Amino acid sequence: MPDRTIRVLLLGGTEEAAALARALDADPRLHLITSLAGRTKVPATLPGELRSGGFGGADGLAVYLRQEGIDAVLDATHPFAATMSRHAAEACGEAQVPCLHVVRAPWTPVEGDDWIPVPTAGDAAAQLHPGQTVLLTVGRQELAPFAARPDVAYVVRLIDPPSEPLPFRPHALILARGPFALEAERSLLARYRIDVLVCKNSGGSATYAKVAAAREKGIPVVMIERPSPPGGTTVATVDAALDWLAGVIGAERAGGLSRRP
């Protein structure tokens, strides 16, 4: 009897997830399902089977894993998607499915950086000074705390148009998807006369140019630090994730994985 196809659920939405999807789609041993949260209106094109939307918490995800016969989960969600990563860990524990968290390394300050590290968006808003022009790149779900600072002018960059008016003004709205080039970020800071950058410590290369451009211009960066990492096995790179999955496939072929009821 031929070996059974290994069913892998990839929780996506990042550049690492896209790279994993492309690498795994060509593997004939696997059936890959990539799940996206559905927050981006026009997500990047990915190979293989796609699903969009939530699972209904950890319990709903555990049910999905059993119903779909998932053999392994790769959690390659955004470093700030703490709730989804926690649900993945809990659901995989409940359903006895191996789970790996793929969490890219955070940015670290280098000589010339002027970072103000803060734990939350609310703390970031509290660091701003009246009359400043702020480049705000925190995503639409983190905008509300900044409405408490009407004494600040915002330049807001989002991927998709907001579904309702932004909760503050004055503001300029920029719609753009990374990766962003350093020269373009230099021009943006100059064009809007930005005094301070507010962003999340997302890590990776796609959006780092804004941090480098702020360093060059001596602009302070209010850096929202990451939430606590999820429990369980974690790697930082796509290659390490592929190595882990190869081990899971080998264990499955040898009958070493416990089977779900």
C-alpha cells in the first residue's frame, strides 16, 4: 500500500508563510492547506488549498484538526498575532497534532537608532508630543489609542482602505503593501516632514527600511515590543521549519506519530 499523504495546516499571513507554501506545494508527499485570517482584502497569491477566516477559538481549531485529519500545524502568523498562536498551541495539544511556531527574529537597535520601546499602542500614544507629525504604521487594529491625541498630526500607512473613517484627524492616509525600498522611505519621511515614527517590532526585511530611514534622519522611533512568545517548539527561519516538518514526515512514515481518534 502506498504511503498516506501527510496533511499539513499552515497558518499564514507572513512572508515566511508564503515561502513555506511555495516550498511545500511541490512536495508530492503533502497536502497543504493554508489558512489566512481574512483581514487583508487582497492577499498575496499562494499555491495550494486556501481557507479564510477564523476557527472559533482553540476549541474550534481542535475540531477542525480532527475533522480534516491534519497531521502537522505550522504556525507562521505575524509575531503580534498572539491570540492565534496561543489557540494553535492549545488546539494542537488537545488534538495531539505536532505544532511548530515560525517566529522571525525581532529587530534590534544599532548605533544611531533612537528607539523608545513601549509594550502597547496606548503606551506609544502617550510618548507623543503636541504638534508632532507622526508616521503611524501599526495596522488598522491598533489605531484607536491614538485618537486620544488630537494634538498630533498623523500620516497613517495601511495595506487596505479602512472600512470606516479613521478615528482621528488631521491625518494623511497612504495605502501600500511592502516590501518598501529605503529610498522610498527616505522620500516619505521628507515629504511629510515626519518628526517621529511609531511601529511594531515585526522583524524581517519587508518593512525595515522605514527604521533605517529614521536612523539616517535622526528621527526617534516609538517601537511597540512583541507580546510574549507562544509556548511550544519555535524556530526563526523557513529552512528550520522545513527541517522540522521533514522530521514529522519521517516519524509518520515510521508509524511514530500518535493517531487522533
